Amino acid sequence: MLKMFSITLAGGTLFLVSSAVGQTIPDPTALDPVKVQQGMAIAPVPLNMKSLDPNLVGYGSYLVNASGDCNGCHSAGTATQYAKGGNPYFGQHSIVNPATYLGGGRDFGAFPNATGNFPHIISRNLTPDSSGLAVGGDTFDQFLLIIRTGMDLDHLHPTCTGPPNGTCIPAPFNGSLLQVMSWPTFKNLTDNDLLAIYTYLSAIPCLEGGPGEPANRCEPALKTKAVADPKNATAVSPEIQLDGSTSISADGKPLIYEWSTPQGSPSAAILHGNLATPTVQFSQGRGLYTFLLTVTDSTGTSSTDVATVNFVGN
């Protein structure tokens, strides 16, 4: 739930401020309007502003793209950081590559050195996932914890308990903390600064990939859905097969099927009504028959759909 209010500052600048209940509302006077406007102007990708405070987004963009160089680390590397023809180090007008912007993937090499069987530290994907939350689905409280303490919530490189195995890092390095990431510096930012950064990261487009990220992270999560066929079919034969086999299970596990004739439809015999493809026998003559399919997944979530058949036989 968001609380919304507005404050008019000197010079007529209007700040629209929103905050989750229980979260400290930033002081609008602390957000420099010049930096907010500059941040919006330099954002290198389209922004999804739905339900987001434009002042926080603009100021966050300023911190990410002007004060800091987040994309310098959290992109796939210098070879693809800039779009073709937009590399400022070639004397060209700077154009950030939107296909890699803050998507992570930069390889900083084996850590702590290349002489042992140590893991490569690869920058993380900071873009939202399908949930719309920044940094792959982190809440603001989690983001705050990461920046303030350096805690690696993904636990990608634990401290070695034996010889290095290519995934752990040796003591005295603490594997529960992010290595290479400059959190010891960023932790000095104010809560308002970090809220602005988080809000901006929530507005940028999702990119696939990055260490620890699932495949298809940008796709909305599947929902269990019943799909009953046929629709508006005409049947002459006294028997017809229904089909619910294209129904979707959110977790990929088998569905439980239940076919029935709803109230208001002529009744028909449904043979093997607990299967995806039962057979029905028309017993009450001609008419429009409706068949209700209910599917239930392994979590108990159900969905319904209907098949309709106009029986014109004898």
C-alpha cells in the first residue's frame, strides 16, 4: 500500500512523494530538483514509471548514471557496454548499450587470484525480474541490507571449508559477503539515496541472464490454467471426445482433472471424467451441451474453463 502526497517547493517545483506504509518517507527538500531533472534526462533506457515516484526515479538515475558508474561494473564488459558507434573512448557520442545495461555478466576474473582453483567473480544483474522488484526480485529492505552490510543473499561463493573447489573462496575472505562490489563505500549513502537508487532500478527494463538468475526471469510466472476444448463444436455422432490436455500447470507437475455438466446444460454421460480427454455420450437428444473442466495443481490451486458442443444428431 502506498501513501501519496505532494509538496510545492520554492520556485514552483512540485514533488510527488510516495512511500510504502511503514517506510520512512523521504524529505522532498533533500532531493535536488536539478539533479532529479538531470537524472531523467540521462537515463539511457526507457523507464516504466507505473506506481513509481518520478522524483525518486530521477534522483536515483542521477546517482546511478552520473555520480556513480554502476553500469561500468554491472554490464557484460567494456566490449559491449556501449552501443555500436557510441563509444566515447573512440571519440564518439556516448550511447549506452540497452541490451547490456545493468544486466550483469562482467567477469572480474578468479578471486582472490588466478593461481588457485578459485571462482570467477561475475557482476550481478540489477534489473527487475518478472515481479517488477529491482535486483532480480529483492525488496527494498533486502537491498538496504545488501548495501549496508555487503551480505550476499544469493550465497554464490561460500567460504571454503576444505581445499578450493572452484566455487568457494578461501579465508580470511568471508564468503557470506560480496567481494569486489564496493559496498563498503556505498553503505555511506543516506537512506534517501538508497531508496532513490532502488526506485530507479525498479523502473529500468528487465534483462535476462546474470549469475544465480533463473532462465526466463523476465517472463511472468506461469499460472495454473484450465483449457477445455472443443469450443462451439457441432457433433452428429452420439459420442465425442473432450480435451483438456493443453491446460497449464504452474509448477509443471501433473494436474487433477474433473469434468462435469454445469447447471442449465442438458446432462450427458461423461466417461472417465477424471482424465484430460474423457468421452461424452449425448443422452437427451439435440441441444447445446456445456462441459465444465476444473483442474487443480499440486499446490491446491484450481482453474476452470468450459467446452461447448451443439449436438445435432439423433
